[in-house]
Amino acid sequence: MGEKTPDHLPDRRMKQDCSGYHERISETSASAEAGRMLRSQEPMKKESTVSVEQGDITALDCECIVNAANKSLLGGGGVDGAIHRAAGPELLKECRTLGGCETGKAKITRGYHLPAEWVIHTVGPIYSGKEKDAELLADCYRNSLELAKGYSIHRIAFPAISTGVYGYPLKEAAAVALSAVRNWLDDNRDYFMEVIFCCFNQQAYDIYQSGIAESRTRKGV
């Protein structure tokens, strides 16, 4: 929300002196003072953040969580099944109206009984060892973030997409995920986004933390 413009500026007239004259500051000075007052009331623009948490993504108190879904969007194993169970049957009912989802794309639903208001469903690639795998996996993160921005979402949590039954090596998948998110944030500096990577175990947590630390080192942070 924008800052409210002050109703009036401070009275810049000096009290009448004994000679009956008044002193006035120049209009230029008054204008400069007004500008300083308005700038002092503007909130500092927040910088987007990337962090890692270990735990259950379905329990995160977050605006939006991302589901590593299959093409049908009708639920499955792993995090997909967990999200559907936690959200309740209403989620499946809405997913039936979406017509599935292609690999690398993303679609959004309500969160229903989840703490999260929204669920973005994205379909990761089945790992084949080919270059296309990384491109499709990066698309999952980019398209999810774009969709979140379109819904004015500012806090989003990702699981480690494609690293379960789809077989993507965790370290490689983490590198793709961190790079895709970092690039999206760089391209959208005017939009605040808090990105959380929610890891299911200590190994995943350590890999993502290491990746973030390396990124900060390269940037000299």
C-alpha cells in the first residue's frame, strides 16, 4: 500500500519580529523540505530471500506450497500424496477440473485444509541423464514462481522436485533449483518473494544449505 501524502506541510513562516516584518523561506527550500518528509515516510523496499527448512511441507504456515505432482494432478505417492491427504478431498475435486499438467508447467489450486492458502502443482521430469532434464526441472521452478507472482503470493515453499520416484539425483536437482530460483529473483527485483526449500531429511537440508552458501560466496556476500 502506498504511503499517504501528508495533508499539509509545516508552516514555514517565522513569527513577526519587533520591526513588523516576516521572514519566509523560499519556495525552493519548502519544496525540498516536503520531498525529504515524503521520502522519510516511504518504506524501504524489501529484498527477496532464499532459505532452507527441514520438515513437513504440508505443515508449513506459508502462503503457498508447491506440489511435486504427476501429469494427472490426481494425487500419487511421496509429497504429492501427503499434500492431497492433508488438504482433504476438496483438493482432488478441484484438480479434476484442471485437465492435467505437462512436464515443466504449473497450475494452482486452493489449499483447503492445509495451513497454506494456495497449492501450486508442477510436474517434474523423470530423470534420464539428458540435458533436457535440467531444462524441464528449471521450468518447474520458473513457472511456479511466475504463477505465484500472478496471484500476488510473496511466500512460497518448494519440495525437492523430481528427487523421489522420478529419480533425479539430489545434488544435481538442488543445483538446478537454486540456479533457477536465483535467476528468477534477479529478473524480478521489483517483486518481493520469500522462497523456502523444504527438505524431507538432513541430507537434503545439508545439500541445499551448502548450495546457498556457495552462491553467497560467489556473490561476495
